[in-house]
Amino acid sequence: MPQEYEIIIVGGGPAGLSAGIFIARQKVSCLLISKDLGGQLNLIPKLENYPGTIMSSGPLLAKTLENQFLMFGGEMIYDTVERVDEVESGIKVKTTRSEFTAKAIVVAPGKVPNNLGVENESAFVNKGIHYCTKCDAPFYQGKTTAVIGVGAYLLESGILLSRMASKIYMIYKGGALGGDKEMIAAIEKKENIELVPQSSVKSISGGNNLQTITIVDNSGTEKVVNVDGLFVEMGSKINLDFIKHIVKLNTKNEIEVESDGKTSHPAIFAAGDASSIPYKQIVAACSGGANAGLSAFNYVEKLKGRPGIRADWKKTIGDTVFHY
Amino acid sequence: MPQEYEIIIVGGGPAGLSAGIFIARQKVSCLLISKDLGGQLNLIPKLENYPGTIMSSGPLLAKTLENQFLMFGGEMIYDTVERVDEVESGIKVKTTRSEFTAKAIVVAPGKVPNNLGVENESAFVNKGIHYCTKCDAPFYQGKTTAVIGVGAYLLESGILLSRMASKIYMIYKGGALGGDKEMIAAIEKKENIELVPQSSVKSISGGNNLQTITIVDNSGTEKVVNVDGLFVEMGSKINLDFIKHIVKLNTKNEIEVESDGKTSHPAIFAAGDASSIPYKQIVAACSGGANAGLSAFNYVEKLKGRPGIRADWKKTIGDTVFHY
């Protein structure tokens, strides 16, 4: 029997966590399922434009949002949502390890890293293949690593790995590193970094864990290199394969949302970078999450025959209207 | 000659300040005009549902937003906007003390306190008449005060004043105080509070400052009372008299906005509680402000023939798309 919650949230970035804060605060049972904590917040070492925080960082904001969510009684598990379907009791959420049902769900998966696109890649995920250097570099202290990527992602990854790993191959398509000049200068001074320009990774292999990668350069010359870990830093994309069969997407493959977070499915609400909001900002994700969370709560209340929370928090005492 | 800015923001609550953060960060000249700092944030002693802050308060959030705005180079003045008009160079903003022009404006006036509705009321504003007990009670230490109001606003005002003033008349329409029982019990124990039920304030008078109020009860009996200050705690409303002649309002008298903060006027953008957003939450005001601010910036950039900031902060390096 799948475990039941009133509302399930998919995604642990700013949109999902904010939805959770507003739902859990209303004392309904609420589970947040995410691959990680923070999502793209983990890519922001210095955060200066989130209203209300000074000298902050993406991971610190993520941790604060998580604290708020848990403080209000929300539950969180780390798992991957594979498919969402309509069932008699509401919505079924199938994850890699389990199955859940809910009366309503809030979908806030954000963007996920781009794959390298080689055979067997998924078999080595977290067994040598990693998509977040900031998250996973510490596992490679004293080991041999490679990073393939682009732009600032690549530079940051190289610098981070150079502090941990004994050897780093930095693999990139162009003839020269691009981006911040100080960072490039720092990289060029590191003795444990070997630059591999005009190249890409053609294939990977190993047993239980990744063991070798095959690097190919622009002239087609191949080179097999032993590595313990390969970091893929190729940017990110929206992936809605788990839900696109039951909600309407727009031409950009984002979930179409109204300003209150409603989608084409009455029990499914959405927020964040995977939704059709005009500016993909953290504060927009948080606000979208709050709206979607309140709309999901109101939907569940309505199923129970209750009025829900009024949209603009008006309260009438005597003959005077209060606005909260 | 009116002073010129590229963008002017009307309103210093969470929406206006957030708009300011996103505009000033783009290094365009930006003036924020507001009656106060924080607006309705000043009514929130304990703030627990703003994503990203724990153990905070409305005034602390307002101060943080102001710091961010000023840090990015924004300017702020305390004044009241009386009228907004279209002029050849863009938009003219007339305030009580001055006049400004801008290429675009962001309108985020939020809600303002309800008046008492008696003659000469405006003449005594801040000269005995106050609409925010939390803000102004400290000016009445050891003095005689009255508060007229409803519900929780009234209770909070009474308790606050009881710590400062030597005497407090609490005037209300009903037969008994309504709201939180502990607060009512606390009020009933205060020796310096005199409850005046089933009553209202019929008129006020004074010289330079307020001196007397005339209280009338349900039976029509009048009583003149000497007071140094009268606090009006009657909730709040949206007031768009200064701009309703050039932007479209909806049936609730809110400025109609699209999800990116655009209004019916191409050079006017809006956000916050005075705009047609579904949930009047602080984080929604901040996000609306960010969106309106970015849209205003993009509008001004377009006037200069520049491309503006792309909506979803994509960046293409080589053949890979980055999402910020």
C-alpha cells in the first residue's frame, strides 16, 4: 500500500521548500520528495539579490528554508520521482524506492543538470559520475578526478577539485578556458590540474565504480585515462518526463501555471523554474511556491467541504475589513 | 525643473523595496518615494512565514530590504505621492514637497490605514492623530491618549499604549472587546486603561496639536475628553487616487498586472497588495516587486535601443545553454 499524504511536493529547491512552508504551516500532512536539498541554490556561493538576506549564499538559504519547513511539521525524503499518475484517491507519485498517494501535489522540480550523454552514464551516477562538484568534491580527497564542462561551472569545479583531489583533468571543447580572468589565472598555477583543451569524453567504463574515461580531441585522437571520479558541469535543463502526460506544457516545455500556481490538472500545482513564470529568480520561485502551496491547501480543504484560506487574507471584524 | 530619474518607485514596503533592489542592481538611477519604511511590515512583530528568515520581524525585514536597496545605489526619500501623469519625457510624479520625472515607474503603494472619517482629521495627522500605534506610541510617554479601533489592532494598541501613556481610553463600537483572550485579560488588569464600549469618536479639535475628542455612545450621549494623542486602529485599504486615471484597475480597485508586473500603461509597472495578485503575502510582494522592477528596467533599456535582460537569465557559452 502506498503511503498517504494530503499534499506531496516534488522538488527541494526554493519553490518546493517555500510551498512546504506555507502548506505545513496549515497543519496538513505534507511530504517533500527531492533528489537534493536546494537544487540550483547549490550553484550560488554568494547571494545578494534575494530580498531580505544580506551576505548570504544559496546553500545557506536552502538550509534556512528547510529549517522553516521542518519546524512547521513538514516531512522530507531524498528520492527521485519517476512518474506521477491520476488514481481514484487523487494522485500517485512513484519514486525510485517507493510509492505515495496524495490529494494534491505541488510540482517544483526546477532544472536538472545536463547529462554528458555517453553510454552507461546512468549506471555510474554517484559511483564515479557526479553533476555537482560543490556537493560531491569532498569524496575525492587524494584521488584522481576529471571534470568536463563549460564556462564558470567548469572553472569553479576545477578550483574546488584542486583543493581536494591529487590530480584533475579539466576537459573542454574550446581552445582556451573562458570566464573570470582571476579564476583562470588561479587554475593555471595549480600543479595538480592538467588542462585538456579541444576535447570531449567519448566513453566511460568501470566495474561497480567508474574506472576509466576515453578522451577524444578535435583531431579524433583518443586517450584512455584512469580516474576515480568524473564531474560533469554542463549546465542544466528542465526535465518533466515524469509528469508531462497529465499537465499542459507550453512551447518552452515549462508547466503552464496561472498566477496562483494552478495547472491544467485540478489537483496539480506548480512553481519554480520548471513553470511558466517570466523571470526565473529565486524570489519568484519562493513566491510561486507559496502561491502553489496555498492553492493546493485550498483545493484539499474544498474536497473536505471547507472554505479554505481566502485569497487575500481579509478578515472582517464587526463592520471593518482587516487585511493581513 | 523636476528632478529626473530613470525609474521611480512609489512605495517603501516589501514590493517597492524589492523592485528597488533589482533595479538599482542594474546600475540605473532609481528613486524610491514612500511615506514610511516597510509599510504593512510594521504591523508584524513576529514573522515566521517569509521564506529564508527565521526568528524575524516585519520591521527587521524592512530594514534589511532597505540596506540591500541602498547598498546597490538606490536613493530613497520620505514624501507622499499626490499625482502621477504622463508627460512628454515619460512619467511625472508629483509629491507633497516636490516633483520628479522618470522614464518608467513601479507602483507599489500597498494598503494604507483607514481614516477615522471626522472633520479636520488630516490637519492633526502626526500632531495628535496617529495610525500606527507600534510606530508612534513612544512619543506619548506619560501622556493622556485614546485609541479607537477594532479587533486585534485595538487590543495590541491598548497594550502598547498602557506601557507608555499615563492614561488610555479604549473606544470601540461593540459591547465587549473581541479577540485573543489573554490579551483581553491583560487589558482588563491595566489600571491606566479605561474601556469605552459602544462608542465612537464624533469630532476632534485643538490648536496646533490635537487637544480634545468628543466621544458619543450608542444612546447619543456625548462626552468631551482631553487627550494628547488619538490612535486610529481601523485596519487598512488600497488607495490609488494618485494614479487611477492612467492605469486600469480591476473590480476590487487593484491595479491589473500581468505576471511580469506590466499594467495597462507601457511605462507603469505595479506590484504588491495594491496589484491584482491572488495571495497577498510578503513573499508575493517581493517577487512581484522583482518582476515589476526587471520589467521596468527592460522597458527603459528598450527605449535606449538595448536588448534588456533576458527573461530567464539564460546564457549561452559555446554550444551549451546556462540557466541562472
